[in-house]
Amino acid sequence: MTLDRYLVKQFLPMFIVAVSMFVLLLILIDLFANLWRYLNYEVPLIEILHVSLLYLPKSFSYAMPIGLLFAGAYTLGDLYGRNELTIVFASGIPFWRFSMSLMLIGLFASLFAFFFEDQIVIPTLKAKNDLSRTLLRESNRENNSDIVIKAKSGRLIYSVDYFDVSDVTLNGISIIEQGEDGSFQSLIRAPRATWSGEHWIFSNALRYQWEDDFMRVSPLLETDVYRESPDTFRRSAVKVEDLSTKDAALLIEDLKAAGLPFISALADYYHRFSFPCVSFVVMILSISMGSKFKKNILLMSLGSSLGSSVLFYVTDMITMMMARLGYILPIVGAWFPVLLFVIAGVVLLTNTKT
């Protein structure tokens, strides 16, 4: 439809300008937050630029919803200020139909945001953080000593003195095997175990078990029964936001199987799906607010976009904090802000005068 093309043509330039402005602002904030430290360690300019370049995808991820909100509100406000919306309404076209192309842009942006975050933002942000820590001489040691985990619904209890990440080996291993009723069955002790790619291979392992009221000791025969993933022994150092969606799901399964706390990770996993919907949410808000500005359109659009974004992010931060602490369900903490602001946007949209 001609009106749809016209609206998109008015929207896209403003969106590009808004996103570019917000991306630049975020990069500068990150840069100046660490600038004195870069100067302290005499970090070369090319490395500083490299860090900023790696932060670009994450900055775009943050800036896209704000840019959509600002561009949508400004475009519709500008059309209203030039009385073009009045002509559209006088022709009998409903406001929701006229703004449908912007809603579709918001929906597409939400789908794009999910895959963009999963495939590009996560690896580049991890690379940025690793490079930044290296340049600023920050240690990133993982605490992989004195590990105790449960596996196979608690029937196996691992106690490991130290897990060597580089060699993928367990050192100082004790494994308690229990029956379904929790009764003791055997104890396995080994000085070392190496990951074969599918299971653990023990060195000089001994099995202790009761037989005829005596504790019998025998060498542990080669077996492929012990298949707990190496990452299970270092999960405390892994965060959901550093993993792809597939790996994050495996992380939660490992945490559950090991009997470790998983509520916080589950909340972050649900948040991975809910947060991209922000683009669609802010588009609804921008459409509902855009036709309300007749004067000072640029200032009012910028103020409304920043105000709505801050309000959403604060609400999201509070609900996610409550979900991670277990006060509310993880799925509620992740999706409540999205549903709340969608409802608010629909209410504003239905009350828009045409």
C-alpha cells in the first residue's frame, strides 16, 4: 500500500539516526568508564579501538529498542504536526491499520534481536570482556578446587580436590554410589581421571564396598559409566549470558543433575526469550504516544522514548532480581515486564484520538 511505503520511508531515516546516536553514546560511556585505566597501563590506541569495536554489537542490541521507540514516536508526531494524520483519518483509514507497517517492523526487529543476540552479541561481548581483562591486567581465575556435586538424581556424589580446565582432568576423586533408597553401595577413589570425550577414564582407581559385613577393596575395572560433562565441574564460573541458547539449556540440565542451584540460571534463560520482545513492545508504545505530540516533537519524542525505556528496564531489573532470588517464578520474572508494557501500549493505543 502507498501509505505503508510512505510511512516506512519516513520512519527508516530517523531510526538509523537514532540508533547511531544511541550506539555512539553507549560506546563512549563504556570507553570513558575505563579510559583512565587504559592510560594507566599504557594500552595502545589500536587495542582500545578493538575493544570498542567488539562492544559495537552489544551497543546496537541495547540501542535498537530505544531507537525504534524514538523513531516511531517522532515519525507519527511529525505527521500529526503537519496535519497529514488528520488527512489519513478523514479518509476513513483506522489508526491501527495506518500504523500496521510499524508494528510489523517491531515484530521483525524482535525476531532479529533474538538471533542477533544468540549468534553475534554473545561471542563478541565475551571476546570484548576477555580482551579488556587482558589489557587491564585483571585476573580471571576460576575456583575449581574442593568441588562437590550430585549426579544421576543424587545416586552419585562426586568430591574432587581440583579440576584442571586446560587438561580436562579431575584430581583427587572420591565417588559415593547410593541406592535408590539412599543406602550406601560403594566408594570409588582415584588420584586422577581424564576425559576421553565421552566418559571419564580413571587412573589407579579402587572400589570400596561392603560384602559379608566386610569392607572389600578391589581395583576399578575400566568402565564408561561415568559420563558427567567436564563443564559440570566448573559450572559455578559459567553464566547464562555468556552461552548460546542451546548451551544455556544444557547448563541448566547439568545444574539440576548435579543438585546445584539453578533458579537464577533458569530466570536468565527465560529472559533470553523475553528480552528481544522489547522491540515490539516499544513500537506499540511509540505508536500510541506518537500522535499525541504537536509541538516540540523532537524534544517530546526523545523524552518519551528515554522515559519509557528507563521505566521498562527498571521494571525488568526488579522482576529479574526477584526471580533470581526465588521470590517469584523465573518465567514470571522474565515475561511480566513484557506483558505489562504490551497491555499499557494497547490501552494507550485504544485511547488514541483519531
